[in-house]
Amino acid sequence: MIYSALLAIFPIVALALITPHSQSPLTHRGTPNIIFFLTDDQDLHLDSLSYQPLLKKHLIDEGLTFQRHFCTVALCCPSRVNLWTGKAAHNTNVTDVNPPYGGYPKFVSQGLNGNYLPVWLENAGYNVYYTGKLFNAHTVENYNSPYPAGFTGSDFLLDPYTYQYLNSTWQRNQDAPVRYKGRYTTDVIAEKARGFLKDAVDAGKPFLLTIAPVAPHSNVEFNGNNFSDLGNSLRITPPISADRHKHLFEGVKIPRTDHFNPREPSGANWILQLPRQNETQVEYNDEFYRSRLRALQAVDELVDETVNLLGQYGILDDTYLIYTSDNGYHIGQHRLPPGKECGFEEDVNIPLIVRGPGVPQGAVTEQVTSHTDLVPTIFKILGLKPRDDFDGVAIPLTEDEISETNAARHEHVTLEYWGFALAEGQYGFHGEDAQASIQWNNTYKAIRVISDEYNLYYSVWCNNEHELYNLATDPYQLHNVYSSSSMPGRDPKSDVSQSILGVPMAKLVGRLDALLLVLKSCKGEACIRPWEVLHPRGDVVSLRDALNTTYDAFYEVEQTKVEFNRCEQGYVLDAEGPQVGLAFRDGLRWSEWT
């Protein structure tokens, strides 16, 4: 939806981009710098980009917009750790926003504080600066236990004040935390970004500067220091805008798409049980939506100021600007109250825009990319050799890469989630007037598989319910075509008789399930080329190839199936079900061939 709007509004060129494995640096006049904008909970499908004219001016019109970019975990902290390490969440084992399964303490205990992008760039001779939100559960108590490693200069937001727009606390370098009571948080970050940009220019070395505002995340006030007691510890309200933006967007409403508060329930597991929202809830959600748009206006100004400063310093043409969010957001789709944590497109298909030397201007691409690919892409930009433990691969950004590799990039994205789903705002999941309404059985594994021929979402929940959506004909994921006795009023065999690509659904499900089995526990190259795990000879590289009738018995009868042993709130291996399946070679385990 958003990209049809973009195509109508913006003068853009559509491109199909594919990635190579070579790591020659991108073309630029001097040693490149990188500015990385990382917003918090910014949607793509609810049209937030359409309300950022300065972002359009400086990045969308001057760079490359990615239509099919995904986060791999629809939750702040695990998504950010995935982004900054280039590793899947099941490999970082940071899967929540708070201990014991996530947050900054888990990041440290997993040994990642010495093994992520800032450290790698510092070791390569780059200056690294960061201002804004780093991770959840990075608090006024543990900020120095230890300090985050790898930064030339840093000024971090700290819990429990990270999401308080008018009462934020910041911690600079190795100084004590400082409260900014009454100051608007995005304006504070703009001030700090200006300072770090000047420091970077004065130092005369190539640099990475990350600017990570909390907008448009909800405003959150804790009774304690973090999310440790979700049901009782926090008060969540719509995001707060700067005073100068409070008058904007009166009358604007959430896009009334087919899946907005639909008449019939959709989804699976607990989502399928949600009641339709009443008029009061819908009006509340519309105001919540407007609050998010207003909060993004200071971010838009921040982008404008940063680009103008780069021009004044004379380094704009040698600087890459990357703009993305940690995850997406839903408000009213599938009857859901404001929040994230689901596998639907609103939560996982998110903004990514890149501007820089050699990057096509005003272009849109449909190549499939994820946050796992961003650190490999930064390595590519800087001419660094990719690490063997990357679970992603560099995203092609130049015209030459496009023309050279038009048909080789993978077509899949791994999606995974553990633990809770949180209803943000005044109303709970069932319409009750409640703060922090929670669903605890929200663990699932899923994949997106996208090509010119198909557009699919397949998932297995921890209670072993399944979902399958054909987004080519059902873009709003309203019709779960997986045969399931849990779907009320539905013949368990009716949907499986449907076909995609001229093959029965059951034949397709076997392939998707095997692909998910590889990806839910993959490491390194197996995450990038999973079909080669299933077919070690290399003669299958896509879903289309795997649909050959030669493999019917292998996928539909012989292959191990994805299932959970039980639901857990984090990554607990013996709850995850089968980890290893079969390769198509005499029925041997794939571990014997990889």
C-alpha cells in the first residue's frame, strides 16, 4: 500500500537489486562516512513516510527506498542486537527487552559487547559516535557494568526514562547520568548529534554516527527501572510531540484498509479470538496515530538539519545516509490495539532508505533484505572483508551491482519471536480499559518468501498452530489458507486444496516447512543459502526449483516437520522442537553434508 502511494507521489525509478559476494568498496571520492538514523517503532504500511517531507527531500528523492526490507524480530532490543551484530536472534540469544532473555545485561552476558559493529569499526580505524537509544534495560543503574564498548563518543538514553519524551535521562561517554526534565527528547538528541558531527569532522577521520531517537514509540513511564513486571510496572500513553507540532494532522485517520478492524476475525492463536473494536476504541486509535505522526516531525527536522550540516562541512557527497526503524507497528489492523510483536507486514516490513555515493537517486527496489544484512552492507561500503559468522549478506547499492547480480539474491526472510505481545495505550486486547494488557503465548517462527511469481508468509506458533498467507492475492493477510481445525467454521481440507503456482497447497507447505526448519536454527551461510542445506548438490536455489515433482516424497513424507515442544518466554533450545532435518541425498542428515 505505502509503495503504491510513493510511486504516485514521488518521482522514482523502480529497480530490481541483487547482491554479490565480492567485497570491493563502493565508489566514492574519499574515505566514506556513514550517518545512521534509527527510529523506534516506525511503520511503513500506515503511511508514516508520507508525512515526512524533509525525509522525502533529502533521502527518498536523493537515494534508494527499499520496498521489501524486514526486521527479523518485531521487538526493540532483539531487533537492534540483530541489526548491530549481523546475526539472527537465535544466534545472539537476545530475544526479549529485559533479563533473563534480553536487554542490555543479556547482550553483555552473551559476549556481544566486544563483538558487534562499533568494536569492529573501531578496530578498523573508524571513529564511532552514537546518541539516543541503544538497547532496552540499559539503565541508570547498569550503564557502567560495563560501559558499551567501541565508541569514540556516546550519549545514551537510559531506562527507566528512555521513553519519557519530556523527562529523559542521558549518559555521555563515562560521565554520570544527567536528567533533562522538561526538554523535548528529540530536540535534545538533535543538539547532541550536532555536537558529535562537529567532533567527527574536527577529528579528521572517517566515522559512523548513529542518531537513534525514540520517536514515534509510545510514551512510557515505569514504576521500576525496566519491563521486569510488565503487568504492573508501566503506564503507556501515545507519543508526545514538540509543542510546535501539536496542531498538525487534525482529522487524519489510520488508513481504512480491508484489515483495519475487520468484520471477521483473522490470524491464528490468540489473535483469532480478538473482538471487533468499538467506535470509542477506533477514535482513540486515530488520535494515537496522529500523535505518532506529530512525534515524527521533530525527527524530520533532525534529518534536515543533519543533511544541511554535512553540506556545510563539505562531506555530504562522501557520506552514506541510512534511515530505518528497529521494527514496525500496527494500530487496528486485525483488530489489534496499538503495538508490535506480530508477524504481520505492519510489524515486520519496515522503512529502509539509503543515500550515498553511487546509490541511484529517487529509486525504489523490491529486492528482499533484512536487518541481518545491514552490518554486512556497512562492511561493503567501507571495503571491509565480511565476517564468517555473519548470518546476512551485503545489500547491493550501485547501478553496477544491480546490472551484475539481477537474479542471484535470495528470496527469503527469517522471522522469529519469543514471549509476550503488549497492548499499548488505554485499551487492552479485549477492549477492556487497562494499561499494559499482555498475551504471553506469542512465540512463533515464520518466513517470508517473495519473488516475481509468489509472495508468501508461513508460520508455526509455539502451540503448533500454523498460518499460510498468499500475499499476491491476499495482501492484508486476512485469509489463512493453511488447513487447521482451529479455524471456526472451516473444512480442515478445504484450503489445502487451493493451489499456488499450479501446485496443491499441501505440496507447497512441505517445501515452506522444510525451509523454515533450516532457517529457524541456521548459522552463517546456511541462513543466506538455505536451499543448499536441503540440496547439497546446489541444483535447488529457490522455492520454484524445490517444487519439482522429483522432490515430492522428500518434502511431503520423509522430511522432519517444524514443531515446538512447548511455549517459552525466550530461546530455550529443548522447547524449540527439531533442529536438524534431512538433506536430499540418500536420506542422510544434512549435518553430514554441511
